[in-house]
Amino acid sequence: MPSSPSVNRSGRGTNSPSRRGPVLIDTHIHLDAAEFDRDRDLLLDQARNAGVGAFVVPAVDRASFARVALLGSRHADVYPALGIHPLYAGGADPSDLGQLESALESVRPLAVGEIGLDHYVEDVDRERQSFFFIEQLRLAQRHDLPVILHVRKAQDAVLKELRRHPVRGGIAHAFNGSRQQADAFIALGFKLGFGGAMSFEGSQRIRRLARELPLETIVLETDAPDMAPAWGQGERNLPQNIAEYARILADLRAQPVELIVRATSANARQALPGLAERLPSR
Ligand SMILES: [Zn+2]
């Protein structure tokens, strides 16, 4: 049963502005976060009314597999990804990988994610992060799934593992590397995720990448409730903010926002083939 009478199987609200144009795809949003417990359905509707047609929700640990799967079964426009986040590697057990593998078979997520390496935070053992990252690359390989990557201060280390354990591409979320590293991810079949960081005048490198990278390499994301934009510091980042991120990207590139929406959504479908199968393109 649809979660809301205004949402049909394709996830489009019947009174949504998205009916008149291409839909936005939020390729990274933690909708299962406790920060959204009090008003999740309301925020989802606000985002749908702002033109969002699909929400990709990555898991972060074993406990979240069931949470994101449940959201996916409740809402036709919510699409789970399943994986163990590098910052949760410290609390993860190798047996969680078996749980992940059976969930990949039963939930049929869009991707393995979010997975990766975080060398910014000191308190999670790097060897442990690498173990879970590599094992999950192998799972993605075995199930022919793309991956959603978390990469912080570890661009080259992640690229090295991707070359040793090739997967069918995916998304490097909240991309924050150099142009050379961006090109390396693109060459390996990845799209690069951009969101609230573009809203800060001081984020020179990210804004320059967003302006100069080929449009076919960019996808949009909120990472809500994290990564609040410049206008919402100290508050929750909200699902509806993605529409503003599309406008910021359009301004940076001096391109029409309709083109940005259409292109980034096509890119998301390309990076996540399960989305192309399940969400009709318009
Ligand atoms: Zn995330």
C-alpha cells in the first residue's frame, strides 16, 4: 500500500510540480536517522512537492539494514542501499558481512553502501576499515552491484582498492578530492556526489569542480540530516534542500536548472541501474 494517497507506484506525487518537469534524485540521504523520527513523512512530502522523485538511502551498519529496508517497503520512492560505513567498522563484526550478503539477496538494494575509508577520524582502526571495505567490494562484485562510497582524506587509498577489486562503478558521495582524483574515479565508472558543500562561498575547490567537471559526471545529494547548508548551520539538513542545490549548481555552471535536473537524474540512473529499472524516466 502506498504510504500516502498522493504518491503512486512510480513515487511521483499527483500534485507535485515534478509532474511538469524532470524529477530530482537525492542519491544520498539518511532518512532512517533518528533526527527524522518526529516528522519524517511530512519532510518526505515537502521534498516530493519540491520535485524529488527518488530518495536513495544508504545503511551504515547491521542495525540499520532492517530500518532502511522497511522505509523502502513503505515508500515507493525510497530506494535502499546496504552496507557497513567505515566509521562503523569499529563496532562491526565479521559475521555482519554474512548478514549483509543475505540482506542483499532479500532486500535487493540499488547498491552496496555506504562503504569506504575515512582517514580523517583517528579513532577507527584503519586496518579494520580496510578489511570491511575490501570484503564489501568483493560482495558488490559477486552480486554485480554498484557501490556508494564514503571517502574522507583517503581518495588515493580508495582508488587503489578499487583498482585491485574492480566493481561496476557507482557514486563517490560528497566528493571532496582534487580534479585529478575526480578524473580517476570517473575513469573507474563513478559519478561524483555534490550537495550542501556547494552552498559555502569558501568551498572554493568543491565549487570549482562543480563548475568545471563534465555535467555527465555529477549527481546531487543532501546527505540529510548531516551536512547542513550555509543557510541552515546548526540545524538539520532537510530533504527538500536538494532543489536549492540544483539551483546552486545551475548558477555555478550558468546552465538552466531544468538541464541540471534532467542530467543529474539521468546520471543517477546510469550509476545505479536498479533505479533505471524501477523508476520510469521522463
Ligand atoms: Zn552518508
